[in-house]
Amino acid sequence: MTMKHKIEKYRIKGLASQLAQRGNQEDNDETTKLQPTLRNSANKLETAVVQKTQNPANQDLEAVQQEGLSARQLRMARRTAQKHGLPFETDHEAVLKLRMQGIDPFERVNVLDIPAQANLTSQDAKAQLPQKSAVSKVPAVLTKQPDPNPAAKRADEIMALQKDMIRRRRRNILMLLLRLIAFIFLPTLMSGYYFASLATPMYSSKSAFQIIKADSGAGAAGGLLSGTQFATTPDAIAVQSYLESKEAMLRLDRDVGFKAHFSDSFIDVLQRLPENASNETAYKIYKKRIKLGFDPTEGVVNMEVISADPEVSVEFSRALITYAEEKVDGLSQRKKKNQLSDAKESLQSAIDERRKAQEALVKLQQSTLLDPQAYATSLRVQISTLEQQILSKELQLEALLDNLRPNESRVSGVRADIRRLRQAKTDTEETMQAPMENGMTLAELLSRIQVSMADVATRDMMFQSSLEHLRATESDATSQSRYLTLAVEPVKAESASHPHAFEDTLTVLLILSGIYLLISITASILREQVN
């Protein structure tokens, strides 16, 4: 694919004339210097012309046809022949006539010379015709003989192209092998040698423990989940998080010397902890050597401790299990303390409310009368008695009136007794409804006393419930509600479990291969985008 030159055309007349004069002067100098060469070329041209005149035109035309010119070259030759005004019938004949005139039909025209040539006059153009013709190229073009066997030439070119492709392919394959050796195979070989010969063997001790809930739990939901692993899942997760924390690492270092063990000189350099290492650096080794996993389906915490000494691995495992037990006890103890304090506060609140209710009842009872209930009862008895007496007197009055000649004095006495009894009844009822010294009526006072007595009864029930809850909480606080059961005891290992030479080497190979593949693909994409 050919790209067109993008240049600016300057159509300044003075500049074009200066360039034309400079070109003429340079052409004259070159012509003076190359006069001997031009003479030899002219002689060769004459010889070639003589040979061309002796050969038939049909043979020359067939020779041009056998050159295997492309369609683009034929179009260039046709345009050049039309430009020079040469008559032709076919494109091959145009190529032949241009060569006979000493013109190369496939010569590229320099676009920088177009503005200068456009501004030249016809006299200048005629004056420059001998200088502009490339005489040195005419013999080379004219004396070029057509290849007698274009098929053989094409086969030679294809063979040369294939050899060049094979050479480049071999070079690319060699460079690929060198890169693979340098970036993959050599580091993999070094890592395999390290894992097999230089790495310090590490011993692991495995253990498993489970957290069991002892209390039965209150309520239906607690009773359903108390016997399953879901009841202790939060405690197991909390213990696992604690054992994986930096706090557990620092405590393990204080108790059994975690940093001192991994800083020992018999451990290889890559696995050894530097002397006076920071807690962050030691914590990285801790997370790599202490592995914990929680199985939610069974509720078991699996722990693996790796160290350079099997006895130290067992010691680390037992220390971590002790820390887990203390953590479980601490979690349940905090819960028990909170429950006990809440129960005590609830009991104290019930006692205070009960005392307030009793004081309100006593205050109502002592406001006017010693016993308002008994006083109200006596008034009700008096009213009932008066009603009975009134009823008796009314019957007596009716009996007297049933006589033909009733005794007026007796009738008047009975009527006076009835009137007095009714007045006494009315006075008694008014006494019950009249406000007392505290501003309340007897009925209102009795109602408030009943409400206060019901409040006192309720507070008594709450006090009894709080007291029972406090006793149950104190009983739970004195017993342990969570137990750590050791399912698998840590055992001293007899053979090293780390490193795995083959598996670790294969892992390094896969990692390096993946990194190299990603980098190669990225570089290829960037190279394609740039090209």
C-alpha cells in the first residue's frame, strides 16, 4: 500500500524561478562532470537501438508481455505515454514505445518538482529538456533484456521468500525459547532446587475442638436450638477470630516464645524471621503457620500448627487450645455477669414500686378514717336497717287504716315514725355522698383504695417474679454454660509435612507461566495497536 505525500504547494513565482535557475545550474554542473559517462551511455544506447532495429517489433512486444507486469504498472505506462503523446494500441506497446524513447514508464515523479515545473515558461522547458533527461538511466533500461524464463525467476523469488520466512521463524522460535528459559524454566529450576535441598523441613500438628452449650435455654426457641451446633456457632466464630488475631500471637510469644523459635539460625533464610522483627512481620509468619478453619455443619474448629520442631508444634497447639478455653469462659462469664446485674436491677425496681404502692394505700386509708371500708359498710347497714323499719311501719299503718274506725292517735304516731325513719335514711345517704375533710367522697375514697390495693397486689406478683429470676440467674452464674471439648488431640509428627517439593515447584511453574502469558498478550496487543 502506497501513501500519498502530503505537502504544501507554494506558488510563489519568484521562488519558483530561483529554484528553476538553481536546478539548471546544478544540471549543467552534473552534465559537465558526467560527460565521459554520458558518452559511454550514448554509445551503449546506439548499440541497443541498432539491436532493436534489427529485431522484429513483434519479438520486443512479446518480451514485454512475458515480463509479467502488473495492472498498476500498465496503467502508469499508459498515462505516461498519453502524457508524452506517443501513439499505442495496447498497454504493452505503450511500455515498449516509452523504452524506445528512453523514458522509464515506472519512474516515480517527485511532487516537490511539480510547482517549479508548473511555473516554468515554454522556452525554459525546451532549454531544460536535455538536462532533465536522466541519461545515466537510459542505457540501464534500454539494455535490460527480458528474462527468457519468467517462471524460473518467479520460483527463485518464492524460494528466497520461503528461506527468509524460515530464517525469521527460526530466529523467533530461538528468542521464544531463550525468554522461556530466562523467565520460566530457570526460576522454576531454582525454586525446585530450593524446595528439595535448601528449605528447612516443617512439621505440623493437627487438632480439632468443639464448643458445647450446657444450659438448656429458656423458651421454645432456646430448647429447640440448645442441642444443635447452631447454638454455639457465634462462640466458635469468636474463638476462631481470637486465635487468628495479633493479640493471640503476642500472648503466644510471651508464653512459649513464638518469635524466638522462628528466628533460630537452623531455619533457612527465606523462612527465618529476622532478629528484632516487628510485630507486623511476625504476624505475617503467624498467619502462614497457624491455620484455623470452622466447619459450620458440624460445629468443629480445625487447627493446624506448623513449626520447625514437632515438639514445638504440639506445645503451640496446647497453648492455643488453652487460650480458646479461656476465651469461651470469658464470653459466657461476661454474659452471666450482665444477666445477674440485670436481675438485681429488676428486683430492686420491683421492691421500690411495691413500696410506693403500699405507701399510697396507707396514705389513702389514713386520710380521714382509720378504716373507710368498715365505715362505709356500717353506713350501708344503717340504711338497710332504716329501710326495713320504714317497710314495717308502712305495713303497720296499712293495718291500722284497714279498720272501720282507726285510732287517729295511733295512725298519727305511725306516720310520724315513718317520716322520721325516712329522714334518717336521707341523712345517712347524704353522709355517704358528702365530701370529707380531704375533698373526696366516701365512694371515691373507696374506689381509690381498691385501685391501690390492686396495684399493691400486682407489685407483689412482680416482686415474686423478680426474686425467682434472680435466684435462677445466680444459679446459672455459679455453673459453667459453655464447654470446649477437644475432639482431636495434637500429636507429635514423625516426618516433615512441608515443603512439598513437587507441588510447590509445579505451583511456581504455573504462576510464572501465567504471568509471562499475560505480559506477552499485553505486549502483542500494544504492538498491534502501535503498528
